[in-house]
Amino acid sequence: MGVTRLKRKDRRNKTVSRVEVQFLKLGRNIELGSKSQMPKDSQITKNDAILNQLASQAK
């Protein structure tokens, strides 16, 4: 069987879904002790800390 090329829309959907999955993996809270624990100097970790601080001040 020959290799079929994806149409432009399908190629875009494939790329977008891959990027979305990657984004969701990065943004998800990671449990302590997890193999994939976020580095402490990661921007996402810093953002979470600031958001948690603001949320606690708002209460």
C-alpha cells in the first residue's frame, strides 16, 4: 500500500492536538514524589506559587 498524505486540515489537527496535549501535561499539577516532578525554577512552578499567594490573600 502506498503512503497517503494527510490533507492540510488533518495535518493541522494532528499538530494542534499534539501541542494541546503537551500544554496540558505541562500545566497539570504534578504530585510530590512523581518521577516527572517539575523543577523548582520552572516558570510554571513560579506562576503556581504566585497564583496560590494571590488566592490566599483574596480570601
